[in-house]
Amino acid sequence: MGDLYIRPAAMVYGPDARAAVGQGAGLPLAGNPDIAWTLAMVSEDRGGSWRARKVQALKASQDAAVSGWVGRLSASRGGVAGLDMAEPQVMGIVNTTPDSFSDGGVNAEADTAIANARGMAAEGATLLDVGGESTRPGSDPVDEAEEWRRIEPVIAALVADGLKVSCDTRKAAIMRRATAAGVAMINDVAALSYEPEALTAAADSGLPVCLMHAQGDPKTMQNNPQYDNVLIDVCDWLEARVNAVEAAGVPRQSIVVDPGIGFGKSFQHNLQLLQGMSLFHGIGVPVLLGASRKGFIGAVTGEKVAGRRQSGSAAAALHGVMAGVQIVRVHDVRETIHTIRLWQAAAGITGLA
């Protein structure tokens, strides 16, 4: 992205957002009429030295790079898997692995996974992310046959119900099978880089794809991760992957990015990414945040058991929504949706106040 980075700040919401935009004091964030940014933090070096600038000054700038950033940060996002990106979407996590970090393998049996996924949909999840390979820190790869055995009956049942299913996989063959089974989206923690064929499989699918940043593979990713500037490094990496995936045949409007909280990041790295989350809108595509039940939440709250981190997870999801994130990937759907709805009502978001 060069040496210029613009991060929206001083967000206002609901009627205040509409007033700020109408009076020229703010711009809609990623086209969302209920979130406006009135200030920007601008960096002109990769070291991440930020200075504040008013939105009016950016709008008046004749610099093409500045105008490009402003346009990408403000433009509406197209729908993804038939979902409106101007509304926060909640993706329910359905891990069918026996060694999930977050729930101890509660969904390892297909019937249980299907029942729990249906419960998430009833609670308001608009996407159900089904995965059969654990990518927790220290985990080993799972072979293709076993991964498909775990997820196939779950995908089949949920698709038959008419629910929107995302397939969480790194493998091209699994992507192809899941596409044939009727999933609505591919979610790849390796950003289509785990296998050379993954790019082709994703392009051939015609489905939207989520590209996540990770430093290293799950087995070793938490062994002393290092960045020059984690926020800018991750943003640049995701931008490069979006460009590569687009060049391979996936339309840019079908791409979502995920900064990969907890994937090759230290505690401080995770907090820095959350603090600067609005920067990722500058890539010009929807943003997904997956922070649910992760270790940094336990480090903040003192809760050592992942399954008891519901409140901290809901707070992280709300932080993302307030920064304009379009999709939050969560284990605790009801708690997350209740948290978002209460904030929306208090902020005067359209239709709720």
C-alpha cells in the first residue's frame, strides 16, 4: 500500500452519523449509513507514526493516494453470500473436531453439531462456519478424507435446511466437495496459500471467500511471532493476497478479509489489531473479525477456561462492530446478538430506536 495509511477514527453512530455526513463533517464507514468517521489517523511511514487529520481536509486533498484511501474507506460493500454488508452479520462457529480449543470437541459427533448449528441459526446467526480441522496453536494437520468425513453430514443437513453454510478449510479438494454440496462461502485460514490448487478451486467455485492472515502454520505460529508494525504488516499482507486472489479469478467484490486474531500474534499484537481494526476497511472489501474465546481474552479477564469467555468475546465482537466490521465469527451467538442489539438501540441505529 506504499507509505500512506489512513485509519478512520472518532466514529459517530445512528442519527449522529447521518448528521455528520449530511453536514460534511464525516464520511460513511464502508458505506454504512449508521457509522461515520469524523477524524482520521494518518501515517506516512511504515513505522506507524500517526497524526490526526479532519475528514474535511482529506476530502479537499488533491493527492491521488489520499483520494484513493478515502474512496475505499467510504464506499459501500456489495452483498456477500446474499447478506447485506451494511448490517453486522453474525457467523456461528461449528467445529466438528475432537480437539477444538474452545469447546473441547462438543461438536465432534455429527448429530450434535447439526443440532447446535440449528440452534445458532434460531438465535440469529446468518452464516454457519463448519470446519473439520483444528487450527488451534500446536495442532497437527488432518488428512482430507477425515476432514470430509467430519463435515459432510453437517453441511448436507444444514444446506438441506436452507441455511447459509461457510466451509472452513485450507484444502482445494474439500473446497470443491463443499461447493458441490451447496455451501455459500469458503473460509480459509491460509488465504488460499496452503495448496497451489486452492486458488483455482476457489475461483472455480464462484463463491465468496474469506482470506485470513496467519504468520506461520498452526503447529508453530505462536513460537515468538515478530512484526515490524503488526497493524501495517497485516494490512499490507492482506492487500497483497486480495490482489493475488482477484488476479486468479475471484471477483474483488466476493472477497472478505480477516486479520487473524490469535494466528501468529502475541497478546500485544492482538490488542494492537483490535485498536486499529478500522484500517482494514482501506483494502476496500468486507472485514471479518474472529476473536471469540481466544487466549488474549483470557489474559485480559483472567478466565482460563475458553468456554467461559462469553462476556469477553461479546465485548470483542462489539468492539469490531463499532469499528465497522461487517462479520463477526463467534461461538456464543445469542450473547453476541444481544450485546450488539442493545448497543444499536442505545446508539439510535435505524429501526431499533
